[in-house]
Amino acid sequence: MVLTVGPYVLLVLLAGVSVWASSPADLVLCAVLAIWLAARRVLRPAVFVAVLILLTAVLVVRSPWFGFFTPVLYVHAFRLLRWPWQPVGVGAVAVVAGTSQTYAVDKTTAVGLVTWVAVVAANVFPMCAYAWFERRAARQNAERERALAAEREANARLAESLAENAALHEQLLVRARDAGVQDERQRMAREIHDTLAQGFIGIISQLSAAENGHDDQVTWRRHLGAATKLARENLTEARRSVHALSPEPLRSARLGEALAGVAERWSALHEIPVQVTTTGTVRPIAPEAEAALLRIAQEALTNVAKHAGATRVGVTLTYFEREAALDVRDDGAGFDLGRRGGGFGLTGMRQRVEGLSGTLHIESEPGGGTGISARVPSLLA
């Protein structure tokens, strides 16, 4: 409305006010100014504003009432001109406005000329300063908009990253849950193999011996009692394995004493002498390491009874400064490591030791017996 209808209305009013003093040339200039205003959209902004200021200046010189048209010039200068031409255009409009304000001053005298210059300066400086502050505010607004756009973009990227992290976290939780399930399955499999399976083997061997010796009541009762004792111990170990508790032999004894008890019972069942030796200064061992070494000893003795055909077995527990080592050796048949990598029992031993950052070494050859050496840290991280 300001740039379309307003200038024409104001121009008509000014022409009407000054018609009594206007010459036909002034009316022609008003018509030219109106046509020039109508051609604003097809002209370059700088050319349009320059000619508009020039035509208004001519009208102001001829009739000071046209000084009231300078607000239209200011609006066009501020809206259409870009920096650095904007202050030039605004200053030119201010000169026209100051000229109209000093129409009654005699500019042919020094005092009149100074007065005109002062009035023009009073118009130029404030309007140019306003143009400068407006440009500064526009630049600050543009910088603020760019900062807000950058912040919105950063927030969008952050939201995407959070969504990706949430999805990754969910995947990690699923994998951790699956890994936990797999670890628990492997633990139960090792416990079943190292406790229940071994116990059942012992029970079956004792029942077989009792069946073969049923004519001898003393022998029959001895084997039957041993089978009953093994069944009770097996049940206890099964319950402790389900609840991830320490093996029964370690419940009230140190590792060396537990190994000696396990070896003694195994020797009595299988009638194979076992020598248990403890070397080094006895040091505290983490419960997980004690349980692992005890289970490895039980599995090694079970393998001797099932496969080795040995006449003697040696079990050695060695305490080092930061490690504990278990060695189980027999003089049995042995086996070829190249052909037989080991069944589930040997695999379970290795998993137990490696789960504690330890090492397991197996030495064997046909006819040369078997040696199993397991080393684990004394204190786990």
C-alpha cells in the first residue's frame, strides 16, 4: 500500500495544494513523476531511485510544498537500494528535504548558505546514521539466522546420532544378552560334564563292580555303598552347579586340601595310586581360579580312568608370586595330539582357563603318558 497507492495520493494532494502557484511545467513534472513511479518494477532500483530524487528535487526547488513528498523517497531508498548505495541515496533525499525546509532562507548570503548547510546536515547525518544502524541490525539478524540454522542442523544431526546410538545400544544389549545366554549354556555344559557325567560314570562303575561281585556280600556292599555315596555327592554338586556356587570340596577347604580329597576318593574308586604335591608359598587365590583348577583336576582324573590305563598319577599344585599352576601327569597309554585334538572335556578345560586369562598346555604321545598343565592368575582383575 505504501509503495503502490500512497505515493500517487500524496502527489495528487501536493499538486492540488500548490496548483494556485504552479505553472503548467510543474503539472507536467508531476505527471512525469507519476509515470516514473508506475514504471518502478521494470527499472533497475538504482536508476529508479536516482531519477525519482532528481524529479522531486526539481519540484521542491520550484514549489517547497513538494518537500512533503520526501518520505516516499526515503521509503524507496531504504527498501530498494543496497549497501553501499543506500546511504548515498538516503543522503541525497536528506538534501532535498533540507532544501524544502529552508525555502524561505536567502541562500545568496553567507548566513543563508550556512543555515542551509546546517539544516541539510541536520537531515543527512541522522538519516545516514539510521541507515548504518539498520544495516548493522540486518547483518546481526542475518548472522543470528545463520547461527540458528546451524544450530537446527546440529540438533538434527544430534538427533540422528542419538537415534543411531539408541539402535546400536539396543543391538549391543541383544548381543550381550545372547552372549550371556551362550556363556551360561557353556558353563552349564561344563558343569554337567565335569560333575554329573563324571559322577554317573563312577556310579555305573561301582554298580557294575557290585553286580560282578554279588556272590561276595562284603564286596557287594562296599561297591553299593560307594555308588550310593557318589549319587549323593553328585546330587549336591548338581545343585551347586545350578546356582553357580563353588564346588563342594572347596566349601570348607583350601585348594590343596580339596585336591588331596578329590584324588583320594578317585584313587579309592579306581584303585590307582595318586600322589598329590603342593609346592611354593601358599597364597590367596580367587574363588573362580580355585574352582577352575579343581574342575580341571577332576576332568583330568576322569580321563585317566576312562582312557589312559595308567598305573600311577601325579597331581602337583604350584604357587607362584602371581600365578597358580596345576599339573596332572600319568604313565598311561597317551594319545596322538595331531590326530586327536581333544573331546569336550579338554575343550572345557581350555575354556575355563582362557576365561580367566590363563593358559593350558597338553603333552602326550602314544605309550608315553599324558601331562596337563594349567596356569591361572592368582588374583583376577
